[in-house]
Amino acid sequence: MNIERQIEFDKIKEKWAELALTDWAKERIRTSTLYFSEAELLKQLKDTTDARELIEKLGTPPLQNMSELKEALLIAEKGECLSPYQLERVEKFLVAIRRFKEYLARGKALQNSLAYYEENLDELSELHQEISVKIRNGEVDDYASKELEQIRRQIEKCEEQMKQKAEQILRSNKECMADNYCTFRNGRICLPVKKDYKFKISGSVIDKSSTGSTLFIEPTSVAKYYEELQLLKMNEENEVYNILYALSAFVLENTPVLQNDLVMIEKLDFIFSKGKLSLDMEAVEPTINTKRHIKLQEARHPLMERSVAVPLEFEIGGNTRGIIITGPNTGGKTVAIKTVMLNCIMAQCGLHVTCKQADICMNSVYLCDIGDGQNLSENLSTFSAHITNVLEVLREANKDSFVILDELGSGTDPTEGMGIAIAILEELRKSGAIFLVTTHYPEVKEYATKAEGIVNARMTFDKETLCPTYQMIIGEAGESCAFYIADRLGMPQEMLKVAIRAAYGEEAARSYSFHTSESTILKKSATKITKVKTGKRNAELTDKYQIGDSVMVYPEKKIGIVCAPINEKGVLRVQLPNKKIWINHKRVKLHVAATELYPEDYDFSILFDTVENRKKRHDMQRKYTDAVIESEE
């Protein structure tokens, strides 16, 4: 039984998780459960209240995701070298720690208990200073060490000398060059020399153009600078690694402090996510009791817009353990019981509730059966699924439980369903659990008026507008208003009389005051279905062309003679010069009818049969023969 999904607490968690920044806090939100220790629950609610106060008065805390920092610390712990990017992540984390400490320090003036977490955070200013000086823009800075600064100056000087030498050769040998600029190929500075002058420029061929007409030659006088440059770059790389290893060792030395900072940031991220959720939902801190009493003032469904949601007044406890809610469909019964349970679960998870004021008891377990539980894969009907869920609820229900059941006893024969509903309510009453139940059965309303610890409640309904008002009145039984709604929506008197007579007898049908004046349903005219007259259509097509008709074949505009009439598919056969074709009648037009071209008893086999087939057919008419007429298909 997935309680969170049935009452939509999973959607609350999704909204809550979006407000957290660290992966750890998001995961804790997804797996968060009820608190069963009163002291721990009160602490969690106080944290939520303190977090919201700081956000309201100091703004959103400067938190950030720490997943990249964790990767950097794992690498450092293995004794490996951190990259400049990873070291920058460490530095940015320390900047965030410093800003967060400043944020919390300002909260101390508010006497906010969360603000004192500032004392548990260490900004490691020396490590931050060391990294920020030596790492800039994802690279080791030129001034990270005197040796590195000197090497990089020498590299710049060497590269400039290479360029000047290459340009000097380019200017003095313009007639040999394919272009008037130097280029780099495979990391070497080259001159674009025409193929015919390759022996005039002393050096090594590094590359050539796609056509082969241009060779990219590194001059011999430039090559010696390249060798010097490579040696300098090796020295630069060694010095960079020395600096990175030194910084990595510094990070490793401070790993325990960084890990502690990380844990504190993740914990505070979780706490502040609760404060953000409270602010977004305009929620309040509830009071908690263990006396089995729930009171909600102006409660709202947490997932509904405040401008749309109608506030709900609700109270249960003392001698009352169960409430039977009745009223018309779409009257808000299901929303009401979900609103109550959602607010109770949120409170017991350490969250604020969407009420003006709330006093909520702690519960050992929350149980519910809501909606159509039909399960085709397990071959369960709606009623079977409901009963399966309800039996599981009854097995777990005890004096510290909170249970909601929607449309109790529905999905089967009304008489039997009513009996089952009363039996379930009696079992719930004996368990001592707090429970809310919605139903339509009038017998269940009567049961509630007599049973100890159970009261009726109804959802109000505006009979003028036919709209629910979503208000719950405890202590009064509701009515379904089915006949009234059907009457106002235009159901004819005759139909309503039959319905009322079947439900309450002849006397009730005679005394009912009808709103509609229609006595019967006025039928609307329907569109007629036209059947295809297949016989006539086929006859028309069959008679359209006769054997021997001269026809024009489109789009080629060739003249042919019909040798087989139109078949049931609308296709006929036409004799063209040297071949016979099958063609749709829509691509053929009569040119000259056969009656105008041939005598009445003309033998068309002269036109369409081969000489061999005509001879065989003639023999078959005179005597028995083994000859076979060959088809031209």
C-alpha cells in the first residue's frame, strides 16, 4: 500500500526536493519518513521555523551543490594530483563557507538557534589564500612560483624569436611562397613553400596541402629554436606539477575539516529546504500533542493554489474517534480527507502545515484507501481491490493510527455494500484509531448517529448554482442531492418520477416539487447513413466499354482496342501496338465505339489471338486434342 502516492505526499516531496541544492539533501528528502520521538519532532519543527525566519529576514542562504568537491577530496585522499579545475572547486567551496558563516553570524542578532551552526564551520582562510594566489581561470598562474615565472618568460622569448626568424625568411623569399604569412603545422612554425621551390628553402617538410602544390617547411634555422622551446616546456610542465602536488597535499592535510564543513552544509541545506517550502506554501508551524486530538483552522490542500482552495475547518478527538462524511459527488469529500491527512503527515515529518493554525497529534501509522484500485494484471475488480486494501488497513489499525477510507462499500450491490461498510466501521471503532470515511449510504449515516465515538459530517452544496462550497460541517449528515441536481440540469419529470418511485415509493414521487417542465426527453434529429448501391454501380462500369471499342489511353494519349471489359475492380484490358495492358477505367476515354468499326458478328479473336492459338481453338471445336492454348498474361 503506497500511502504517499495515494494521498499525493510524493508530489509534496518532489516540490520539496527542488528547493534543496546538495545531492545528499535531495536524497534525504526522498527517503524522509515520520518522526516517532516527540522530542526529535519538536526539534525538527523548530529547525523549520528558524530556517524560515532567517530566509524572511536575511534572504536566501548562499548554499551550493558540493558534488564536485566530494570528487576532489576523494582524489586527494588517494594521494593523486588535483587539476587546476578541481582546486578551483575547493576554493569556491571555501568562499561559500565564508559567505555562509557571515550569513549565519548576522542571524545571531535575531537569537536564532540555527545561526550558531556558524561556529561549526571553518573557512580555512590559509588554504583559500594559497589556492586563489596560485590558480587563476582554470590554470596555474604565472606568478605561482619564481621558477615558473622565469620559465614562461623564456618560452615567450623563444616563441618570439622563432616567429621573427620565420618571417625574415618569408620576406626574403617571397617568390617561393604560396602565401605571405607563416603557419603552424603539428606544433611547428612553417613556411608555405611552392612545390617547385622546395629545394631552395633549407628545412624539413612537415606537411603539404591537399593538392600537393604547397609544402609546409620548417626552416633549419627555426628548428633549433623549436628544440629549445620543447625543453623549456618540459621544465614548465614539471614546475606546474610541483605546484599542483604541493596544493593537493595542502588540501589532503585539511580534508577532515573540509569533510566536516561538507556534512554541516548538507545538513543545513536540508533544514533550509524545509524553510523554503514553508515560505512557498505560506505554511505555519503546528503544535504537536500525544492526546489523540487534531484541530485544523482554515486548512488548505498543500498542492492547490491558495486563491482556489477553500479553507477547511476540522476537529476530531476526545470522545470522537471517527467521522462519516457524506454529501453530493464533486462536493469535495475526497479533497477534504486528503487535506487533513496530508497536513498531519507533513507535520510529523517536521514540515510546516498549510493552515492558519493547527494542533496535530502524533500517529504510529497512516493508513488509507482512496480512488479506483482496479488492477487488471492481478484480475481484481474495483470492489475486490478496495476490500483487499481495507483488510490490510484493518490488520494494521490500532489506537495510535490515523485512517481515511474513500467511498466505503462502493463498487458492488448497494445493500451488500452498505452491510460491509458498517462492518468495517465497527471494526475501526473497536481498534480505537482516528478515522475519516466518505460514503453515500443513508444506513451508514444512521449507524453513525447511534454508534459511540462516531459522528456524521457533511460537505455543503449551493443548490442555486449547483456548485460545491467545500465546507465541512461536523455533526450533520449530508444528502446526495442526486434528484435535485438531475432536476435542475433538465432531466424530464417522467424519468425523475420513475427514479423517486424506485427509491422512496409512490408517495414521494407525487409530493416532489419539480423544477423542470419537460415531461419526456426530446429526441434530436440524427444524420442518416447512406449505403453504397454496389449492384447498380458495377453494372454501370461493366457496360461502359465493350470488346472492340477504340479508346484513348492517358496520359500517353495512345490509341488502343478494348480486349477485356471492366472487371469488379474497375480495371479493363487494352490492346496497344505490340502489347496488352491492364488499366484503370479512369485513365481511358472512348475514341470510337466497336459498333461503328466492326460488323455485328465480327470474330475479335482475329485481332487479339495469335495464329497458333486460333488454330488450336479451331481444332478443339472439331475434335478432341491435347493442345494447350497459351495465355498471354
